[in-house]
Amino acid sequence: MFNAPHDEAPTIGYSGTDDFPLVLPPMSRAPKKRSRAKPGKADLINVAKLRTELAGLSAAHEGRTADIRAALTQRLKAVMNEGRERAEQNLLGGLPGRGCAEALSRLMDSIITLAYEVAAEQLYRSDNPSSSERMSVIAVGGYGRGLLAPGSDIDLLFLLPYKQTAWGESVAEAILYALWDMGLKVGHATRSVDECIRQGRADMTIRTALLEARRIVGDEELFEDFQKRFDKEVVQGTAAEFVAAKLAERDDRHKRVGQSRYLVEPNVKDGKGGLRDLHTLNWIGKYVYRVRDVEELVGKGLFTKAERALFRRCADFLWAVRCHLHFLTGRAEERLSFEVQEEMARRLGYTDHPGQRDVERFMKHYFLVAKDVGDLTGIVCAELEEIHVKSAPALTRVISRFARRKKRPVKDYPDFVIDNERVNVANDKVFQKNPINLLRMFHIADQQDLDFHPDALRLARNSLKLIDSDLRADEDANKLFREIVSSKHAPEIVLRKMNETGVLGRFVPEFGNVVAMMQFNPVPPLYGGRASDPLHRRALGDRARRQSGIRACQRVDEGHRQSRASVSRCSCTTSPRAARGSFDRRGKGRAQVLSAHRSQRRPIPRPSPG
């Protein structure tokens, strides 16, 4: 089985329905050429020169298979190390992170191609090949996207037309032994087209890996046949099943690595707001919208051009961080631990500013990018629910099924409508006509326990310039804001949405200055291990729950809220005894101190005697 990544999907839960798009346009099989970094920086080896050199080595050891394989491995390993050193220097010299990942992927493509040519044309040459003596070497999983970090696994599929033959087994074995002897971690499978289709239907992980399939070398006709059959026999009519599985995987992964995107030691690959979120957009785009690249999602109406540019910026930054992290540690390290954050900041070019160290500026940038990634995945999820008629969640995330309802105006507020249980704007001039509506929209959502329509959030993000000193001084605007902050419903959830759109930081500049800010301290803090602004929102939520007689719940980051009647059935509610338990000298409940340190994998501090 491939070591395919289990990825996430948008935050909101999803359960498929029979109305999920059954009639979809066929996916184009002429994929749009991926934009590459400039050849002068990205081409790491001279393939033509190396091919000639390997032909000479094969001739020098003609007839001695073991010697040819040893010489091949030794030379390819040296070339790989030289290419990686050149890639690191290019990255330090300013090559974008995505450009570095593409260059490393092309480097590996060249190495595998050369190994295949030696194996198929020198070691196990067949002068009169039969129809079964064909093979296509396919990159799958993350490698199939054409992006590779320095320490990433190499996921390969040796695709055969029928069952395994002695020739196919020998060629695949020669390539694999060469890669293993070079010190690479290789996930591999040898399958016929029929086996790929059968296992793709049965296993969602294999299906996701095959979705990213990209031919490296070998029989092109065989690969095209596989792609056509995979689309027709696996993908068509199964979009609901796929999206539901990806969302479930994401929820499980977030529970494992942390529910907050503001952890002070974030996981670049699997953490909330990390690269896995961007991968989910690719998967959903390919599977549901039948596109080959995220660029095409603009034409499908899913992204605006500005959001597509934001996607690219986020991907460049996260890939730069991941590549630097692998080069710095010399292994496939994905966690930005305190031990590496300072050096990472220097490698990425951050400098000290008055009142803020270079490492703090770097981590603030990371958290802001993670927030942007969350916004993009939220847009995709909301659009899926909107287009495919899924019951929309209330702010409390308590899901119940509703028949689709028509838009209806919000009582007393004609500028807003309720669209499928989401607050939406009546037209795109609502905020321009009256900037107070930027706050009123969140006030309505809080009072009526509604989620937000993606169009309304988009318009709010694009209208931030309307929030000026006059609006901040407006009495009605301040009244709405005070009522949101002092609400007894779910203020931290509404404030989170205000923060994600930028409205909160714009209306309260003092808060905007501390968004995503952290204080670098190698000793993990006892107050949750997060950036500052989520702690402020959480404090307001705790206050609202206390006023409502609701005990503290550990899942506030998910917007989880329990009513007074059901709180005793909530498995994550702090028990009265724990809530009244011992406190350390900072006034923090011992139960919460234990939880914070457990999440950071740090030793638990013991209270000093006396």
C-alpha cells in the first residue's frame, strides 16, 4: 500500500447525499502545464550528460550485472547529493519554496528515469518484447503532484498491462534496489490496471494516491488507459463518498496533532492551517470539480483571482518553511520546535524590529498564513454545502437535517437575508451603503445562532477599508460590538469569524496589532501554548458560559457548546471536582496545566514545597 497522506478536509462536517453531482464534465486528460521556477535556478543536474556517462559505465562493465548496478547506484547517489546541495543554496538565495519543491521533484524524476533506462535497456533488455512486457513508472501521492521536500518519501507505482511478468519484476526490482541503496524511503506497489481499479474502489487511501498519479517514464499508452478507466470506473458518481472520507480523515488528524492553528510549536505538514489543508483543496478540486490544477478553480467560480493568488502565496511560504526545516535538521522533521525556530527565522531572512525579535516576526507570519489557509479551506467547504444542498451547521456546530429553504429576509434588517440557515447580504452594496452593517452581520449571527454564507464573508474581507475612525467612533457601531462581546450565546465563535475576515482587527486596532503574535520562550508557557489572540477570545467564551451557568468545556476551539440540560452528558466537560481542584502559583487549574503540557509533550512541572 502507498504511504499516501491522510489529509484533511474543511472544518465543517460533511455527510454525502444522493443529490451530490452525478453529472459531471469529463476531466481533461491534457493537464495544464505546471508553472516552473526559472530553469537557471531549478535545473539541478545535466540529464543528457549524465545519461552519456551511465552508458559508458554500463559498457565498461558489460555482462557483469552486479557491477553495473553498483556503479549505477554510486553515481546516482552522488548526483542526488549534489543536486540537493544546489537546491538548498538556491533556496537560501531566494528561490520560492514551491520552486524548490518542484526542482527536487524533477531531480528525483531524472534519477528514476535514468535508473529505468539502465534496467530496461541494459540489464534486462528485451529485443522482441511481448504485449505484456510493458511498464509505466508512475509517481503517486504527494510526489505525484510534482512537489517534493528534501526528506519526503518517494511513492511509486509500477503499472503493468496484465499480471506480473519476470521482465517487469526484474526491472522494478533493479530500480527499487538502486533507490534503497541511495538511502531513500520508497513506498511502492506493482499492479496491473485492473488491480489499480479494484483497489482504488475498495480503499480510500489508495484512491487518493492514484488521484495524484503522474507518469515519470515508460509506456505512455498504458498510463492513459489507466487514467481513463480510473475516471470512469472509480471517480464518477462517488464525489460524496470521497468528500465525506476526506473530512473524516481531517477531523481525526486534527485531534491527533492539535485542534488549534496557533500552537507555538506547529506541525507544518499536518497541523491545522498547514500544507495538508492546501492538499485538500487540490483533492476536492480534482475529484469534485474535475480540474487538474487549483488555477482552474477560478473558472469554476470556487475561487476569485485574489483567492487564487492567496493560495499561491500560502503554498510558497509553507513549502519554503518545510524545505528549510528538512535541510536544517537533516531529516523529515515537520514540527517547528523551539530549538529550530530561531535558526529558521534567520534562514528565511527575518530581522529584529523594535519590540519584536526576528523569531517572533517569523512565527507571527506563520500564524497569519495558517489563518489564510483556514479561510481558503472554509470557502471550499461552505461552497460544497451550498452547491450540494447539505444541511448547514449552526454556530454551535450541532448538525441537524433541514429541507432546503428559500432565502428569507432578516426581520427588521432588510440588508440581510437568511440563505439555507446562513446569514447573507441582500446585495453586494450592503456594506458600502452603510459600513455599520459590517458589525451588524456578526451581531445577527450571534443573536440568531446562524452560520455565515461564504459570499457574505468574501464581501466583508473586501470591504475592510470602510472601517475607519468615523466608524470606530460611531455610537451604534460600538453598541453592536459591546453586545457581541458581552453575549451569553457563543461570543468566541463570532469573534473568531470577525478575526478571520479582518473586521475585528480593523475595528479594534489594538487587537489587530496582537493578532497571531507570540512571545518566544523556549520554556513552554503554562497558559495553553498558543498565540495571544485565541486566548483573548477563549476568555470571553468562558465568561459567557459562566454567566449562563455552563461549566467550562475543553472543546471551545471547535465552537463546541453544551446547554445546561445536556452538560452532564458532555464527555469533554470539566468535572466540578476538577474545576475546584488544586491551582498552581500562577492561578491556573491543575487539570488545565496537565492538559497544556501533555499537548506540548513537555515534562509536567511539579509545585515547589511550601
